[in-house]
Amino acid sequence: MTAPRPNVYAGIDTHQNTNHVGIINEVGKKLGDQEFPTTGIGYQSLLDFVLTFGTIIAIGIEGTASYGAGITAYLRTHNITVKEVIRPNRQTRRGGKSDPIDAYSAAKTVAADADDLPVPKLLGGAIDGIRMLLKARTTAIKARTAATTQIIHFLTTAPAAVREQYAGLNSDDLHAALLATPPAADDHLEIVLHRLARRIEFLTDEIDTAYDQLAALTKDIAPALAAAKGIGPVSAAKLLVTAGENPERITSKAAFAALCGASPLQASSGKTNRHRLNRGGDRQANSALYDIVKVRMARDPRTKRYVARRTAEGKSKKEIMRCLKRYVANEVYSLITNPPAVPAIDDLRPFRQSKKMTLKTVAEHFSTWVITISRLERGLARNDEFADEYRKYLLESV
């Protein structure tokens, strides 16, 4: 009779070119460790090596979103339970640091806390494409800001005649004027200003293109999220990236709020009982929640009523925004994990045109702006109640 295979845990210390794996049994005894290259053959050899020691319960990996992304994806395709392991703190490293030590430490961590450790985000899918577009757009914005700052600096220290030539122009007009002015071959200031203006033009085009791509992708992947009030393409993209390709790894609204840094933290002392803003979590997701709250505070009647009521209760603006960010985080979690059907609005524009009605006529009937009707028809803004009223108005119009 064949003896049952022992259960084992493994930990992987990841690097750019190598993965070092350490294996332990259920009581923490070290069974073996070895280094493998970060190649397809290396991933297969690593898994085969671990399997020689027994049945794998779970594998802990450091850096699943960076150096460990490849081995994480490979192990998941082979139905291996993978957990994210945080880098050991300094106290646990008092005995020294090496690849085997870190690998065994990851194995011990996953053996002790497998149920509490986070499931890594999947990379390589549509959400990963959004992540890359978002990062490329962010760096382009930073580069454009740097170029604009340089232009301002050069003009500040330029001769009076040059300063007066461009005085009073806003940024767009200034860049257009610099582009339209051919620099003299021996005038280094004009050459540099013209070059910086061309750079800004190129970066602006790149930023706008990335925005359009993000709008199309977020609408395709998460139409309910993209259609929600106050959630633009960039905010939707940030929140989708935070949730990841496998949002099922986030088990509750509270967990998602904590991931976004929108969970309340106690800040009570003595007779004071209050909460404060959470400055942890994913800061990109937190900034997205902030932008959504700002838009709703300015434009959404329901949010305005809430702000007025909480202000009357003595709440500060920061406290009100903290509460709103939590509400938005809860809403976003539902829109991502259990999205409702988004009512179709692509019939509104053809229907209006068949009635030979202009946008201005509709806007005047509803006492609103033409752009509001246009954005609704193009799917750039969602308002289900207003869309129903609009459709009813068209049906009743002769």
C-alpha cells in the first residue's frame, strides 16, 4: 500500500532573473530550497521541484505584481493556491538576509496565515491594459507639466522684448504662439521655446488619445461603473485597476473600502468620539473616490442634500467627504462585482431626429442645458430617470 504524500508549503523570493523557492512541511521543518530562472522552463522546473516533496497546500510569493508576476500567473494556471506575502520586516531579518532565508520566511508565513493572506491580482488581461494606459497617461501629464514649467521659467528670465511679446497669453495661446513662431537659427531661447511647445503639443495629443482609449475600455469592461454619476473614464480606470482582473478576491464592501483607503479609522479620545480619514490603502483608488465625491457634491442634488444635512449636524467638510467616500466605495464594489444592466440610450438621438426636433428644443422643454441632452444621448452621462422622461416626451410629441 502506497503511503500518502505529505502536505507541504512553499515560499518564493522573486528577482528579475531568478526565483528562489523554499519548501517546508506542516510543522515548519525545512525540506529543501533551490534557485530557478524566470523563464517558462524555469517555472515548470520550480513547480516540479516543489511537487517532489509532497502535495502543495499553498505557495507564498513576494512581489506578485512585479518580479513575481510571471511565476504567479504560471502557478495559477496549474490550480496552485497562491498568496501574496509581504516582505519580512527588519526584526525578522536580525538573523541575516539571503534568498533562501527569504524563501523559507515566505513559506512559514503562508503556512501560518494562509487564510488571512491576500489573493494576488491577476495580470495580463484587459484590466492590465487599462493599468498600462493609465500609467502612460500619468507620465505624459507629468512630462507636459514639466515642459510648461520650463517655458514659464525661460520667459521669466528672458529679455524684456521677448517677455512683452508673450505677455498676457494663457497657456494654450502661448503654446500656439510659440509653435507659430519659427525660431532663428542663432537664437537658442527661441529654439528651446519652440521645441518645448512642440513637445507639449505631442504630449497633449498622447494624453487625449489615452483618455479616449480609457473611456472605450472602461465602458466595454464595466458599463455600469462607467455610466454611474460622477465617474469619469480616469476614475473608473483607477478603480478597476485596484479591483484587478479577479475582483472576487475582495470578499466584502468593507474589504474594498479598506483597499481604497476609505474605511473609517477611530480617532476618539476622552469625551470625543469621532473617526478620521484613512490615509492607507491604494492612493490612486482613493484619489478616484475623492474626484467622484467632489463632482457629486457640486452637481448631484441628492449629494447636495446629504452635505447640507450633515453640515447642519456639525460635521466638518473632511468628515462629510470621508462618509461620502465610503458610500461611493460601497457603490463601486457592487458595480464591479455584481453590475446591474445599463438601460440602453442609443435610441434617443435617432428618435429625436425622426421627430425633427433640435437639441435646443428638448433642452428648453426640460429647462436644462443643450450639452446635458447631448451627453445623455452619447452615453457620456447617465441619468436613468431623466432618460425615461425624455423618451416619454418624445413618444408624446407630435
